[in-house]
Amino acid sequence: MGLTVEVFCTTTKGRRGCLRTPKEAEMARSSRIGILRERMDGEHRVALTPDGVRALRADGHIVYVEMGAGAGSGFSDDEYRAVGAALAPTTEHVVRNSGVVVKVKGLLPEESPLLPLLHGKTLCCFPHFAGTSREWLQRFLDEQITVFGYETVRDDNGRFPILAPMSAIAGVAAVQYGAHYLQKYCGGLGVLLGNFSPTGHIMTPRILTDFPRAHVVIIGGGIAGYHAAETACGAGALVTLFEKNPETRKYLAGHYRNNLNVIVAGDHPDNKDLFPQSLQNADMVVSAVASPGAHAPVVLTKERVRLMKCGAVIVDIAIDQGGSVEGMVGPTTHKEPIRVLENKVLYCAIPNIPGQFPRQSTPAFSRALLPILSTLAAEGLTLGVLRHPVLESGIQTHTGFITNVAVANDLGMVDGYRNVRDVI
């Protein structure tokens, strides 16, 4: 006789005390979804808007929302209550009553008391394990927590539907941050990013001949790098965009073929000196190298940083995955956003820049997450992974095993790796 367990049913009538098989119980747990309040410094996003909660409730799922979770994004508790969410007074209350726990960022070390409460449950977030330590990941494995990591979720077209909108916002914001720190009072060069008329007159052509123009170097031509380039050249800066993927580089070169302010370059024998020369001339460098799930490649060695001007700014938006500047240990923060390197180059590596723009980032994030979360809630983890590759791509840990190759390799834990289909 098969084992049965008593769980809350998730029908719209809300029946209680139904007997379920373990697999059916798993699906029932998956229909109880908890939305946590973010606690990272400067993080104002929330995983789902009230509209997102309304959609889940319309499908019959129970949704718990921690009180105050939406405040930073302009959503009140009453708005969540009005669409059928159950407001929970504490984080612990949400976790205890949910089978799927949803955040934006991963858990912080100070949130580690939640790990035992998450035992055997699913946590959806940006874990960025490659930017942490083996010991931190091991704690998730010990509790057999299933971690669904947004940064590795890939659709049938090879795109990253949850990561992409956040990368776009990070690319735009990186240039805004860099422009701010170029100000002299911040220790920067004292260079204006935008273009201007030499006479200040509206009828004067915007062509500068006697004044230096800001030069922005962008490393990586993916979603973040492209949006950084658009923002920088739109302001009037000269942009050199480096992208090593030939297909992406070809597309970018075609896109900017009529824009004299943007040079698209890559790994080519004819321009092997262009990268160091560009660093020497750069007022700002935006590192937007992407390696979802894996540690970011180090593209700015100490020698390359020494080529840069005193007072130039580096914005490292690869910091979530460990950063791309040699010798930099750990991110900067919103309270202390800048680290000064040896030659007075300013280094900005805030891991949650999109959290400062929640009125745009939260709706974009919620819209990208909702269809994937709805599928997970409707079908449960096992059936969902077996039927939908997009769900499979997001599972980074399950039943005490690492189920993402890049995470296992980067943290030197290949012995703990299993294909998710072998352990689901």
C-alpha cells in the first residue's frame, strides 16, 4: 500500500485534509506560493506585482505575501490583499506555509536561519552561487532545497527570459552610475558624459572640435552591454564596444554601421592593440561580460587597470557572478558604492543596481517570471521539469545534488553534480 500524507488541497473551494500520494502532495505544495520581502541593502524590488498575484489566484493557487514586500515598488499591502493574497506578518510565516518560496535576490547570510525551514521546498531567486562559496552552497544541499535560479533559465530560442530585462536595466543604469562618479567631487576625472554645444546656443550644430568628448569602453555586447552602449552614445559619448562572439559582433556592427560614435570590435589579429589603447583613452569602462551560472571571466587584469587614467570609472555589472576585475574581492554597496584602486581608478560593483529602479524593474521582472512560475505551480516540480525544458534549465540544486554543470565546475564540487532528470 502506497504512502499517503495529509496536505492542504489547492482547489478553489479550499478543501482541507485530503489524502494524497507523495507525488500529488508535491504538486499540492507547489500550489502554495510565498512572496518574500527583499532585505539586501538598496533592494526595492518585489518578485510579483499585485497583477501577478491576481493571475495566480485566478488559477486557484494560494499566495502568501510578506507584509511590506511591495512597498519599495509602490505596491501596498491592501493592493495585494484586494487581489486575494494572504498577508503574512513574518518571513517565517511565509516559508512555513509555502511549498514554493519566491524572491528576487538570493538569501543573504543573515537570512540563513530560514534554511532549515526551506528543507525539501523550492526556492526561486537569483542565487548566483558562482559568486559565493562552497560552504554556502553546501548548506542548501544539506537541507535538500530545490533552488530554481533565474540566471540560468533559458527558453527554446536560447534566450534568458528572466535575466534579460534585469540585464537591460543594469546596462542603462551602469552608464548613469558611471556618469555620476565621473564628477570631480566623487574623485572622478571631471568629464561630462553628454554632448553639448560649444556656444550654448540652441541653433549651433552639436559638433565639438575644441573640447574633449567622453570615451566609454564597454566589454560584452549582450543585453546589458548593448543597453549600456545605447545609453552612452545616446548621451553623446564616444563608445568602443568589445564583443568576442562573431555572430553577435556582426549583428552589432550592422546595427551601428551608420553611427560614427560607436566602434564595434572583438578578438581579431588586426586590432589586437585596440583593447589596451581603448583602456588608456577610456573615461568609463562598463564590464558587461555574461556567463550565466558560471563565474564571470576576468577581463580586466591589474596590468590593464593600470593603463587607465587616474579618476576613470569602472562599473562592473558582472559582480553578481563574482566580478570581472582581477583582485577585487566582494561587491561594493549602495552605502559604499565606490572602491578606489591603486592608481585612483574608481571601481563600482553594486550587485543589485536594478533594485534602485523598482517602478520599472519590478513590473518587468514580474511579467517575465509569471508564465514560468504559473507552469511550475500548475504542474508541480517533477512533471514541470519533465515536460518543460525552460523549467529544467533553472534547477540548480535538487535533493542534495547540484544540477547545474557550471555551478558545480566553478565551485569545484563536480562530485556532487547530477543531471536533474536523474534525481527528479
